[in-house]
Amino acid sequence: MLDFNFCVPTNFIFGRDTHKKVGETIKGLGYKKVLVNYGGTFLQETGLLDVVLNSLKNSGLEVVELDGVLPNPRLGLVYRGIELCRAEKVDIVLAIGGGSTIDTCKAIAAGVPYKGDVWDYYMTGEPVLEALPIGVILTIPASGSESGCGSMITNEENGLKRGAGGPGLYPKFAICNPELTYSLPTVQTACGMADMFTHVCERYFSNTQDTYIIDAMDEGFFRSLIEIAPKLLKDPNNYNLRSEIMWMGTIAHNDTLGIGRVQDWGTHDMGHEISGMYDTTHAFSMSIMLIAWMKYVYTHDIERFVRYAKYAFSIKTEGKTREEIALEGIQSTEMFMKDIGMPVRLSEIGISDTNFEEMADKALIGKEHIGNFVELKKDDIIKIYQLAK
Amino acid sequence: MLDFNFCVPTNFIFGRDTHKKVGETIKGLGYKKVLVNYGGTFLQETGLLDVVLNSLKNSGLEVVELDGVLPNPRLGLVYRGIELCRAEKVDIVLAIGGGSTIDTCKAIAAGVPYKGDVWDYYMTGEPVLEALPIGVILTIPASGSESGCGSMITNEENGLKRGAGGPGLYPKFAICNPELTYSLPTVQTACGMADMFTHVCERYFSNTQDTYIIDAMDEGFFRSLIEIAPKLLKDPNNYNLRSEIMWMGTIAHNDTLGIGRVQDWGTHDMGHEISGMYDTTHAFSMSIMLIAWMKYVYTHDIERFVRYAKYAFSIKTEGKTREEIALEGIQSTEMFMKDIGMPVRLSEIGISDTNFEEMADKALIGKEHIGNFVELKKDDIIKIYQLAK
């Protein structure tokens, strides 16, 4: 096990009706003026926005609203949020939504006390130590951003999608009410599950040796998700299944399932270039690239892929070669993604090989390689994009 | 999944040489005067105490020492610590040790700002909201107390062993260096592993239904521990195995493996009465009572015991009845405990049935029943003690 620091100070407030107490929660922390950040039309249509705003106002809090978050959230809105917080002297930002909204809020929170351009954090990798406090009402379990200190933002001027992070960006609290996810469109529910699957894969496929407990918990995660996903898609108003998935999204990305090991993240780096260039849904890019990545790298450590096949998919091993078992695990991953409605090839979402070289170049900006399980250079990345065609 | 709050704000600083930076860590948090609490002779013999004291002094911190922690830690030392902290105006308490020392420090930390008798917290169950900050250098992975907000203390005047807890008692930081555990006696290493095994059992055996992810992670925990334990006892200076066990002890008891469900804790309640009356090593009491408890309750939900047998011990199920599989799981648990050197019967540690009734009465003070998987009343508790003879 490698040395690590682990600290997730976020207070998770999980269960029915928890969002109705957001005003009390924020007031109890001593804050006075809240930037409420969201996107889409879901919050207004369902009346959720009113419930939240009423809770805030009834607790005597002042409220400033910032609408307009889009998937693959944009730097432009971040700049607007920073200006708004400064002008209005906001002392906490509240994200209502999923990863895009939370990541936007984190970027705003980082930018308010920072003297330079907040995009610096995204290009330099400097850790964010100081930021406005952040609260979350989670409506889309997928990104795990409610439990992490990272933020992904797309700079719409140059199409670069980049991450920033640091201990200043952990949300103070995350209100998680599984009922708020009942009305998610099927595709978005599925995308969330695909997303969290890849989050654990990035941690599981590691060269760090003898990693018993995290491996076993990751395998338990895969096994659970594979069992729950089809059930939930058939029964979207099942509170229990929704709650399992909501918590799984959280732990998939706060390193509960990844401490003490070198993680990979090559799939994400390659996928981000697709989303950055074509504005593709994040989970679609991830699903496609995960399968292609697995096919490209499995021979590097076939025993790890055998273990994955055995414990994640309960694949029988008798009478099969190690390679057959490993490949069956990869095929099962592909089938799992297909079964929940994810694309598994770029052609399914209308992307050709036109820009593979440019995407590979962009993925490598400022880096010698991406990925760690296998270190991927330009040629490798292009070959993986080819496998994903 | 039941509603829950989950917040473990502790900063885990895990790895080699981390204890040498304890002075910097405390100074960085802004504190000035440290009560250093420990017990036994290990710290002096190994030179660890000097290393820690030097780190503190080199960072300009004032130090007050409180020696004398015993296993099943006593209220008397807690009172002395509270007086010392008040007289010396200490602003942080530092535990160097395992559960007994950490729990003593928590009791001291709770008592300093409290106007009444700190034992009130232990008898009333009132949550501890205010306490001195607590830091930990972990030398015995077992109790998980470095990551929890609970404290168990024995009142030597009446033999009662009771728990208190509350959000004020989470350690600010826990320094975990697996190397510090190399010199633990074999029996103590084994006790730690037995202890963490029971911590997860108390969470796993639940009537809460459809608990996918926590069940799967718990099963991964059992599987890992069963694999690691004999290896570590043969190879006690194996850094990697020591580090796995150190982190497993932490997550076994901070509800990473137990959120969203009714937990049991009957085994602990019965075991505490043995330790309280006979000063028996905590893990011995736990090992003995876990096996007896399993034998008494398994028919209540045989499918849960089947699942336990299958995923924890990889027991083959073909051609066996559900009951046979369940019983094989229990037998395997007994063998596991025996193999790592734990007693599995009270007679092995010289305890007869003389006080079963008194222990049952004590376990039920202030309670209708103990346990939740099966609610245990006086007759049940006595029968389980009988099974443990």
C-alpha cells in the first residue's frame, strides 16, 4: 500500500426530505448569503427550486440565483458566478444538480478569493487551498463530485476540458435525497451508473501489488452495480435501488475505493477529449473509451483482468485459459454497458476518425503520457481511439 | 437503505515516517500545548516516545505527559487527565496507542469543558458535542477508535464498561504508520484482527433488506481479512500486510461498511460484560461471544448466513442444504478465530457459568433488549453465555 492522505470532511445528509432542511443546515453553519447555482428546467418543472428557495428564505438567508449550467460546464458561466459572488458578497455557494453544477460551483468558489484568472488552476494543477464554502443538493448521482475536491470545466474558447482540485473544494455538506432522482430520464440514470463504473475501474486497474481490501471492495462495487443497474432501469421509482445508486456514486469517487495505489485515469483523459471536441455526454465517452482501453491493455496484467472477470462478473473459470477468462470479462463489460443503453463505439454517436490525432495531442498537453496501468503515448492513444471506432 | 448522516472529518495521514511530523501537524492546526497520553512500556522501549516528544518540542509546542493507560481503560485515569488539562490549560490531547489510549483521550477531551461528571455521558448516552481537539498516533490497529466518535471506558468502582460518543469526539487527525505495528506481540496482532472482524459482523448481520453495496463491501472485507490474517502472523514485518490491516481496522469501525442499516451490537454488549467483570482482553470476549451468538441466531435469517458463508469464506454450495451451508459458515468463523489464536469458549479463559445471570442483568441496564438482528432479552443472553461455555 502506498502512502496516502485521506480526508473527506463533507457531511452527508442522506434520506427522504433532507433537501427541505437546507436552510437550517446552512444557517446552522453560520452563513448568511447564498449563491444558488443550477441548470436545465428540471428544478422549476418539479417545483424543487421553490422548495429549496423557500427553505433558505424561511431560515432568514439572503439568496442570489445563477441559472444556466450546461453539461460539460463552461468557463463563461464560472466567470459570471465569480463576479456575482464578489458583487453581492455571497458567503456560501449552493449547487443543486449533478456533476456539472457542482463543478461549476467549485470553480466559482475557487475563483472568488483568487486574484488571478481561475482557469490558472485548471491549466497549472496548483491545488486550490482557499475557496468559498460549498454546499450541495444532489439530484444526479454520477460524478461523485459531491464528495470530492475536484472540478472539471470546459473552456469554450479553445475546447479544452481540464480539471482542478484541492482541499479547499470539499463541499461542507451534501444533501442526498434519492427521491429527487426518480424523475431522471432513463438515459441519465444509465449514464450515472456507467460513469461510476468507470470511476472504480480507474482505481481498480493498478500496478500497485497486493492490494487486498480495496480490490475486494471494488469488486463488491462492480458486482452490486451489475446487479442493481438493470433492476433500477425497470423500476425507476424504487427508493431502495435509487438510494444504493446514490451512495455508490459518492463512494465511487472519493477514494474510499482507491486509497494507497497508483490509479490509472487514462480512460478519462481520452474520453474528455471526445467530450471537449464533440460535446458528447461524458458517460458516452467513458463507456466507449473504457471498452477500447481494456482491449488495448489487458495483456499487460492478465491476472488482474482474470480477477476482474471472476469477482465482478462471477465468470466461471473452469476449463478456460487465462486469456479467455480475461476477454470474457471485457466482453461482459461491453454487454453491461450496452444493456443499460450506453454506446460502445464512436460510430454509434457519429464520430469518425477525423480528429484522433488532434485529440491525442490535446490529451497529452503538459504530460509525458496519460494512464498509469499502461503508460499511453500518442501512438497508443490513437490506436485506442481506432479500437473505439 | 435507511436515512443516515455520515461525516468522518478526520485527516488520515498514512505511511512510513508520518509520526515524525506530528509536531508540524499539530502546529499547523494552530494548537500550542499538548497532553500526550499513552500506556504500557512499548513507547519507551522502542524509543517511539522520544521521537514523538522531540517532534512536538522541535515545533515549539509545550508538552504535558499522562502515562498509565491500561487495557479496558479506567475512569480514574480519565479524571486525572481532565484535572491535568484544566490545570495546565492544554489545548489538544494526543493519544499514542490503540483503542484504550484513544478512548481515554476522548473521555478526557469530553470531560474538560463539561461542567458535570464525565461519566454522565457514559451512563446517559447524551451526545458529546463539545470537547478538546484530539489527535492520534496509532500503534495498535484494532478498535477503529482513531476514526470514530465513540469511547468505551470501564468504571473500576462498579465494573461497568460503557460507551459514550458524539460528533465532538472525532479525532482531528490520525497518523497511521504501519511500521509502528511491527513489534506488536503476535497475540495483540491477532486480537486486532479478531476485533475488526467482529466490528464488521455487527454491521453485516442486519434485518435491513436489499443492502447491496454495503453487504458486498463487508463480504470483501471478510474475504480479505481471512486471506491476510494467517499470512501476517507468519510474516509480521511485512509492510504491505501491516498496512492493509491498519487501514482495515479504520474502515471496519467508521461506518464506511455500515451506513444505512440497523446494526446489531449484541455481541459487543455481551462481550463487554465479560471484560468488565473478568478484565478479559476485549478481542477474546468478542471472539467467544461472536461464535456463540451466531449459533443462537442463525435460524432467524438463514439466507444471510448462507450469503456470509458463500462470499466471506467462499464455501461451495452445491449439494448442500441451506442450513448446512449456514452452519459451515459459522464453523469456518470458529476455525478462523482458532487459527489466529483466539479462544472460542469461555472455559478456555477460565470463566465458568457463575456470573451469567449477573452479566445478563448488567448488559440490560437501561435497555429493553440488546442486539437488533435478533432482540435479546435476559433468557436469550444467558442461553448465549451457556453456548459460549
